[in-house]
Amino acid sequence: MADFIKAILFGVIEGITEWLPISSTGHMILFEALAEPDFSPAFRSFFLVAVQLAAVLAVLILRRDALFCSPRAEPMTKRKTAALWCRAMIATIPAAAVGFLLDDWLDAHCSGSAVVAAMLILYGVAFLLVERLVARRLAKGRAFRVRGVGEISKGDALLVGCFETLSLVPGTSRSGATILGAMLLGFTRPAASEFSFLLAVPVMLGASLLRGAKLVFGGSAALTGTETLSLLAGCAAAFAVSLFTLNFLTDFVRRHTFGSFAVYRILLGAAVVLLISLGE
């Protein structure tokens, strides 16, 4: 039962941290270090794949009007939908290429608490600096270059994708890296957040399928009855919490900066450093 509850907590953490710029992988690593769930390595890997897919499902449902259109839709609507998918796919190219080449190496060398702490603090500071840069732009009367996802060019998409490669290091945050990159390119906060949500669909689907294929072909995908229940509970939690988090952040960025998330990252990173030092 203890591991069943921990699976739900994993799902809750995924549903919150996948979309907020505070690092889902970093929080997962830290939670495992503190809670120490009795998951086998094979089940842990399969579980992380499944809860990510549950989180993606929340995006597909909430953003279905932007991502999908009826066969009977107007030609203009079809072109806009196709263009958005095109930009999202272009943006996945850099991270997909780097991830394919370095996935195992990053798992082996960059999954420690010290790396997570460093990235939490580093990108917390980066968010504060970017927010200051945005404030200076506005003070000088300079308009945002991209106010909505419909204005994103192919070049913009590729550049945001380049920033996303930074998130392959645990503690960075996929959404954090893409939002920071988009804001540096002149996106409004809502446009940066919205594109980050949409970009998650091909990115997380691709990463989950890659890891899932490794498990299946490695013969490690069989689950016990207890593991199956834990998996379903964790996925349900990730999906439900993702729905709430996506709606929360969409509303939040219309009225607030990312400063509060930056401070949270820095404080959490400092707490992790303290825990590491106390454990030595």
C-alpha cells in the first residue's frame, strides 16, 4: 500500500512540475531520494513513461481545438492547424537528435542530486535575469515580436527547440528552457507558455516511445498485479493534476511574471545543497 500511495504522489508531482518551469525530472529524482519507493528498475522506467503519456493526454484534451480540426473545417482552419503542427515538429528536431545520441550517457552521468541542485539554482537566476530584460524592453517601448502561437515562424520554432536541448540535463525543466528561450526571442509570456505546452506533445510522445521501446525489446515490460494498480493510480493522478496545472499557468502568466517560480527554484536548489552537505 505504501508504494501505491507513492505512485499517486509521483503522478501528482509529474502533473504539477511537467508544466511549471521548475523541473519535473529534478523533482522526481529528489522525491525518489526522500521517499525511496520499492520499485524495481524495470517498473520505475515503465512507470515514468506512462505518467508522462498521461500528462500529454491532458494537453491533447485541453488544446484539442488548436491541435485538431474537423475534416469539414474551413481551409484556413486546416492550414493554421497544419502550420502549428509543423512548427511543433520542427522545434523537436534539436532535442530529439541530441537525446537520441546522449540519452543513456545523461542517465548515467547527470541524474545525481548535485546536478539537479545546480540546474535549479542556475535557471532560477536565469529567469530573474530574463524577466529584468523583458521589463527593460517594455520600459523602452519595445513591443513583443510574437504575441500568439499563430505568429511563430519556422525559424523561431527551431531556435526554441535549440533551447529545449538544455532540458536534457535533469533539474533544468523542459518547459523552463523553452519558455526562457521563447521570451529571449521576443515572445509574450502567454505565447511562450502556450508553445511550450504544444511542443510537449511530440517531444514527450517521442521520448516516451523511445524509452518504452527499450523496455519492450529488453523484455522488461511485464507487470505484476500490484504494479499495474500503482501504474493506473499514478497515471490518473498525473492526468487530473495536469488539467488543473495547465489551466492555472495559462491564467497566471496573463497577470504575473515568472519571478515566483525563479525564487522557488533557487530556494529548492539551496535546500538540496544543504541536504547533500548534511548527508556527507
